[in-house]
Amino acid sequence: MKIVITAEDVNDWVYKGEGAANLILRYQGSLPLLLGKVLRVQKVSKDETIPPMACAELSMHEQLIWANMDGLAESKSKDSLVQIYATCIMGPLLGTNHIDAGVRVSVSREFLEKVEVSTLNFRPAWRIKASKIDTLTRSALLISDHSVFPSNSTFSIAVEIKPKCGFLPSSEYISDENSIKKQVTRYKMHQALKLNKKQILEESAYDPLDLFSHSNERIHKALNALYLNPQNNFRVFLNGSLIYGGMDTDTNTHDTNNSFEEIIDTSSGLNLDLPKFFELLTEMISKSGVLNRLLETQKLDLYDIEGAIHSYYDVISKPCPLCEGIYDDGLLKKYEKLHSLPIQKSIEIVRDYLVSATAKDCCLMLSFRPREGEAPALEKYGSVGIESVDQVYDYKVFFIDLDMKPLEKMVHYYNLDQKITNFYKQKYQKLLL
């Protein structure tokens, strides 16, 4: 059945959230086919100097990168790119049972124009300044709302986590002057720059290495740090509605921690105080094993951006401008070695970097509910219990925001990496000596 969403349907769709490339609408109408669904609507940047997050068709060089990769190179729309990439590239790496590629639906221009207006009061100011809905597209992705269980569930709670990069790079192509990257996580260094730019009010104590550590104590510590300073890396939903964590970088939906603790302690028999809530999340993360696969995918970046950027210039057949400014003979020889690789190897390096970039930027959605009475376990979901609570919880885990990264953003990634690293070195130079 072909689904067409028109201007008459605009009141059935409400703002749920957004990322850099897409805005998410939640269905609140009465059609059974759409219950429990969200619509992923494409956005475009208002800054024409910033490369788009995705393009309708792959460029000539992107076709080289993704040639023979399950139809990616032949894709003719953003939504089909998203679907094929999530299913055929990220699915085998992260687990197909944790991927939802969605279904393409038709949307009218009038619908998108009305959505642009109806969501203005809900969107963060900085998002409005940065981007707008792409009213020229004629399709969107319909996806299950993974912040809730199926429609027959009476209660569910979900936690959205953006894990970020879970390892320290060790590439030989990282220059000696940037060796701090091998000691301090990218997340921590980026926090310092964001604070300087007043993009956040205070630096988070979250350390991605804790979340990926396999230690329940350290995972618990990571979750607590995310809770205390969620930024856009930690959100909690009750029956699909946001109850904690903000849509903006530094905003929470509740003024006090107590209100959130009261909700999780009293809602529908959840009966969890904050420590038990974190204990339950820790058990789900550990038992599901999803972070193991995510980390392995992130580690496809063997060369770091300082190495991969050189392969990028080989792929696009342009002289490498970075090599012109290098006077360290040892480092220059390393980069010349990269430039002497066969083109297929250069393509592989860049492709692996882009896949890794998706894995470093995606979100993890863990949703769960208390199992009622003696109800049997549901096959397609996991189940977990914690010793301190006499309750079994059914849960599901999905990765979201698995967009393909545009090839032309490689230069942006390199420049941002240098900016983050240089700022951190300057700010903490005395401590690093």
C-alpha cells in the first residue's frame, strides 16, 4: 500500500526531535497503519558554505567509494541511500536485528511547508538558525518509534544515548605534535572547545571509554555522568514523550533531578530509584552486547583523519595540499607512503573512515517495560532482571541516525580535528608538559 502524506495530514504529526540532517515527527492520528511510527523529514543547511549532510545522488567520486556496495552507487534519492546504507552496510556490522531502515513514503510540498511553520515553536533556536526543512524533496522515511514498545503495550520507558568514539587512536599517521590524541578522548577535548565557544555551560564528566569498558562499575559511572550533564547525548522518554534531557545542547526538560526520579520511581510499577535505574540500563547494555559491535565498527578507522585525509586527495585525484606544508622528513615519508598506495587501497581507507564516522555519531535507543505478572518472554526482545528489584523487564535495542557521511566532508572532519586538538593543547599546555 502506497502512503501519501499531504497538507491535510499536518495536524496528525507533531515535533519529536531532530539531528543535524533530519527532523523527526511523531504520529498522533488514528490510522492503525501509522500508529507507533515517526516520520524522518530531511533538512538543508542555511549556510551554503557547509557541505550538505547528504545529497540526492552520489557524486562521481562517491560512486568510486561505494561501487559494488549493494546498489548504493545507483541510488537516485536521499531516502533510498539511507535505506540501502543502513541495511546493507551498517546492518551486517551492527546486527540487522538492531537496524530499522524504514519505509519510503510520499510527502507533498504543502505538507512540508506547513510542518516548517508548525514546528518553529518547538525547535531549538540554534537548530532553526542552522537549518530548515527541505521542502523540495518528495519523500520521507517512515520508521517505528523506538522510544516505545508496540501499540499493545501500556507502558514503556526509553533511553537515547549518543555513545561517541569509544577508543583512543593509535595510528602512526598522527603527528608527534598531536600525540595528545592518543591519550585524551576526542569527546573530552571537544568539550573544552565547546565550552570556549559557549555552546555548553560546563564540561561533561562523561568518558566514552567508561561506557565501552565492559566494567559494570564504569558503565554505571558513564551513565551517571550523562545524566548529570545530558547535553544532546542523553534523553529519556516515557511512553514516547521526552521527560529528561533537552532538545537543545544544554537544556533539560525538568528543572530539578527530583522530578525525574519521582517519575521513574512511581510510573506504572517501574519502582526504580536512580541507582537501580542505572543498574538496569547497565545490565541491558552488557547483556545485549551492542556496544561491542559498535566499537568494532568505529575501529575501522585505522588511519585516523590525519592519515585518511591524504587518501581522500588521492581518491579525488587532486594534489595533497597538506603535504606541501610538512617539513618533518619522517612524517612526510609516512604520508608519501600513503600516496603511493594503489587507488583501490586509498578507496578502502576512505570508505572505512566514513563508515566509522557513522558509528561514532549514531545513537543507541534502549526501550524497556516491566513484564506484567507471569507473562511469557517475547521472542524478539531481550529480558533482564536485577537482584535489587523483584521484577523482570523486557527490552529492545536499536541504533538510530545511521546516515552515510558525504565524501566532501572529509576536509571538514580534518579541519575540525585540528581545531579541537590545537585548542586543547593550548589550553592545557602546562598540564601536558
